[in-house]
Amino acid sequence: MRALDSLFLPRSVALVGASPDKRNFRGRLVSVLLRHRTDAPIYFVTPSHKMIESVECHISVREIPEPVDLAILAIPAAAVSAVLEECGRSGVNAVLIVSSGFADENTEEGNARQEDVKSICRKYGMILLGPNSEGFLTTGLPLAASFSAAVANGEYHGEKFTAGNKGIALVSQSGGLGFGIYNRARLQGLKFAYVVAAGNQALLEIHDIVEYALHDPDTGVIVVVLEGLIGASRFLAVLEKAAEFRKPVIVCKIGRSEAGVTAVTTHTGTLAGNYQAYQAVFRQYGVQEAHDIAQVIDTAGCFCHLADRLPVGRRVGVLTPSGGAGIMLADKCEEQGLEVNPLDSLTRGRLAEVLPPYASLANPVDITAQGVIEVGYAVPLKIMLACPELDTVVVVCATYNAEYIAADMERLHSIRDSSDKPVIFCAYTAANPGALKLLVEAGFPFMTDMRNCAIALSDMVNYQRYLKRMQALETPVSTVNPVAVDLHQFGERRVLCEYEVKSLLARLRLSQSAGELARTAEEAMRYFEKHDSPAAMKIQSPDIPHKTDTGGVLLNLDTPQALSDGFFRLMEMAALDKPDADIHGVLLEPMSKPGLEMMIGIYRDKDFGLMLCAGAGGVFVEVLEDIAVTPLPVSRERAGCLLQELKLWKLLTGFRGNEPADVAALVDLIVGLSGFAEANKDSIAELDLNPVIVHPEGQGLTIADALIVRNP
């Protein structure tokens, strides 16, 4: 028996707080449990009634004549702890608490109640969903343990699943939104294995439920409506496991506008908001993101219907009776990076044999309204699927009525059974319910939104590529052996100066030079005894992290006197700007060769821990806001992909005759920095290399400035 079976597949159910009054959620639970009744016995617990809906009521859980697998608590929050104790002593295995008034109140009393609930459930080893949960559905049982109007007022039926026809497991932190998606998706013919409202996640968290769905034979696709994570690292481990099961995960992240990262010292954290970290994690783990309800449903529907025939490439064929509708779909496809290319001559010739002479044989293929009447969709569709230059075909159709779809059904069924390429139907008219039912039953996704159609198709291509990448997974290896460093060697300061960071990076062979620290004007003048070249001079103080902003940088100092004057000038500037600053001296380095200015950084995200980001550097770091983020560790492959996400990528590879930059050296730095940060993840809060000047190909790079903020 799987760990959560007592919750989702219980052998017996008790509703504590049952009521005959359907105007409240306790009465609605009674109605739902009886209306969609499982074979498992259901018991009602209430001291107020002897009988509800012909079901005998019990005064307490301990009076129930057989062991209870699942107890549903729909009672005032103040009474929950006492009933939980009774459940624990009676051998109840799992508890669903629909009551609110716990941590959801955000009060000291509510938080204390939730801690008490957790403690009791842990003491007796009881599984806990909630509190403040809208409940769940298990359609294969079937069991409806929810007071949601989507279930109470809707047509809910138990589903039958087969190996080729699996359902969706929907897990939502927002119960109302989750059941709302279920309600709308059912109208589009989608099947659900589970719908679960996670509630406050006092014990059972999102990742626990997703992992259960991964092992469930009836689940083919997992949808998560996510506000934020409690156990981010465990969630990532489950996402990694999803690839092994080949079960796509679609996430709708709500609350994207939250500025979750507020780093005050480096540029890195302020540029990379919390939502960017989520996006980076989604890309890394093959998660497909949907931004609204319609997109969730359309993407999930595509993955459900086409799980056994994901597109192998981005080449799309468009078949339509409306030239304008076909062109519109082609535009949407190209916006998503898909390719709508002309068909080969052999395919055009075969189409010409069956279509009216006025049909357009380009791509999109416009068979015209008369072509639908004379030939239907199936015949030209079969020809297009045989084209070796197409990976997918989208039928952009009219569904004013179901007549022409119905006439084609036998041939469409044959195509679905014989072709290994995906086919999607997308209506440019209102969706006729009869046509929708026929196509969905035949195993074809049916949509009415062209943009969502293109997005879902692109998502499937990306997911297929992710699976292939996972099969040939490259182990992230640093260019240096990751070395844990005792940052206490620099004292107890939170901020390490540039000269300290560069000496550390030089020891780890991530930087060629650490520069020279001068504490007096005489030491600064002696620089020319070793270096007969212009120097850069920078003030060094943990209290002045942004030297350029305060005039703490002097460039092209080319004589001993200039170095001496520069030293006193920087000291005077520091005294005026930060009279109490801890001044360590000035850092002297040769002027860097020209190159493209980049920024490479590490910051600590509130959910996912250390993240690495790369982007435009120098003075452009906050102007262009061109930044890409990825979780650690970073392999060479991932580092290359990260750089390609930037608008600056064209400049790195040589734009309009310019020399390409030393991308290999930049990748080495990113991978090495990732290894260093992983080895010292408990010590580092932020690390900022800005700018990193990337020289032409083969000439390496120069780290022009560096900063580390220690984890307090």
C-alpha cells in the first residue's frame, strides 16, 4: 500500500461535523459524499443528529464499528485538536481538515493551533491534508471529499482509465482556483485522476502529492497551481523524478509580480526577482509553465491526448478551409519559434490529386470550404502526415456544426491509430459541443485559442527535448575541484573587498590576477617598478561596495606621480563620502584590454537557495536588465544555454562583422563559479563579478570587479 493511499484511496471514511443543512459546507460535504459514493463505507459523526440522509450518525469517531482510514474534519478550529487526539487513539490513518482558522489567519492564535495539529498528527503517525483545504477528488475510486461547488453542483463521475488513456492529477494551493480549472476542463472533455486542494500544507506539501501522482498508474499529466514553496529542495527532487516517469508537469505560478529578492549590496539579487528563479527552475527541470486557466487546460489537454506521440521537431503543417485562419495560426506558431515551411513537391502533388483545383497547396494548406464538403479533413490530413518534412499537423477548422467531423470519424480514428505524429484540431469558430465530443473521444486535442495551440505545441517540443537531454545527462563538472573555503580567514565582516575576493579566485584558478593592494602612496608608486603600463586604481573598503557610484575608481594612471596623487584623491573621497568607513587601501591592476562587459553573479533566492545569473555588465547592468538565471550546479551545457537566453548572445558570437568573444572562457568561469558556490553554499549570500570583460575569442577574460557577501 502506497504511503498516501489511506488519504486518497481510503477503505472507510468518517465525516466529523456532518450536517443535513446543505446551505453550509458541512451539509454540502454530506451531499457530495453520498451523491458520488464510493464502495468504501461512509460514516457521519455529530452529536446533533441521529440520522442524516438515511445514514446513522455516531457521537464520536471511537463509536464507529470498524477502523477508519480517512477522517474528514469539518468542525470549528478550536475543537479540532481534541477530535484529532480521538482520531489518533482510534487508529485513524489519514485526516483531511477543511476547517479554516489556523495559519491562514496569520495570527498568533491561529499559528499555535496549526502547530498543535501538526504535533498531534506526528504523534500518532496520521497523514494530514490541510487545514483550510477545500478537499479532493479521486475519480478512479470514485471518492468526492470536497465541498467545492464544482463538485456539489456539477456533474462528477468516476473515470475509467487505460494504459493509453490516462488522466490529469491537479494539485493546487488555491482550492477555489484548482476546482475552477477542473470544472472548465471537464467541459472540454478532459479526464482527471485527482484534484487536490493542498490548503495550509501543515504536514502534507505540494511535492508529496505530486510524488504520489507520479507513482499513480491512472495519472499521465500533472498540473500544479503554485503560489510559493515550503520545501523547495524536495520539490526539485520530485521534478527530477518526473522525467524518469515521463510524466509532464505543468505549473501555473500565481503571484509572479512579487519582488521576492531584496538584496541590498550587490546588483545581482536586485535584478533577479523571485519569479525569475522560478522560471529558471522550470526550464532546468522540464516544467511547462502556463499563465492562465485557459492555457493550463489547453496545454494539459495536448499532453494528455498526445503523450504517446510527442512532436520530434518544430516543423508544423497547417490544414484549413480558411486561408485567413491558417495564416493566423502560422503567425502564432512562428511567434513561438515553430516552423511553418513550404511543403515538398511530392506532398503537394499528392494533395493536388484529391483537392479542388482552386485549393492552395502551400503551407498552410487551404482546402477551402468546398474542399471540406467534397473531401473532408481526413484525406488531406493523412497525406500531410506522410510528409517527412512535417513533425506535427494542426487542423484549423470550422465547427459551426458537427456534420463534417462526424462524416470523417472512421478515417480520423484510423489516422489516430496509425500515425506516430501528433495532430491538433483548433477551431476558428465557436466550438460545437458535438464536434468537441467526437474529436476528444477519438483522441485529438481540440482548442479554440490559436495562441494557446501554438504555445502547447512548442511546450511539447521543448518537453521532448528535455527528456532526450535527461537520457544523455551531463554530470555537472567544474573546471576546478570545488573547494570549501573558510571565509572566517577574512575576519567576521559580512562584505569581502575586491582584493580579497580576487585573491581567492586566483587561488582557485578562476582569475589570472589578484592585483596588488597598496596601503600608502609610496606602495602605490612602487607599482611601476613591476609594471610599466597604465594602471587602474580602486578604493578598497567593505563599507564602499559600489566604488564607481562614489567616484572610487581612477583609470589610466600612467606615472608614479599620477599613482601617488590618485591614492590621496581616493582617500580624500572616501573620507568625505564615508567618514567612518574601514579603508583597507587601494587595489592596483593593469588596465584591461577591450571586450564585452558581462556580469556573473550568485545570489540566494528565498525559495531555492543559491542561484547563478549572467547578463549585461558594467554601466549597462541595470539599464538593459538583460539577465538569465539558473539553479546550481551548472554544467557546461547549461552554462551555454544560459548565455544563449541573453539578448547579448548575438554580440558574444560576433555580430555584423565584429569578432566573436571568448565564450569558452566565459563558460569556464560560470562552471567554476558554480562549483565554488556549491562547495561554500552555507557561507555565501551573494557573489558579484561585475564587470567581467570578455575579450575576443582565444584571449580569455578579465574580472574587473568582485564582491562577496557572506551568509550571516
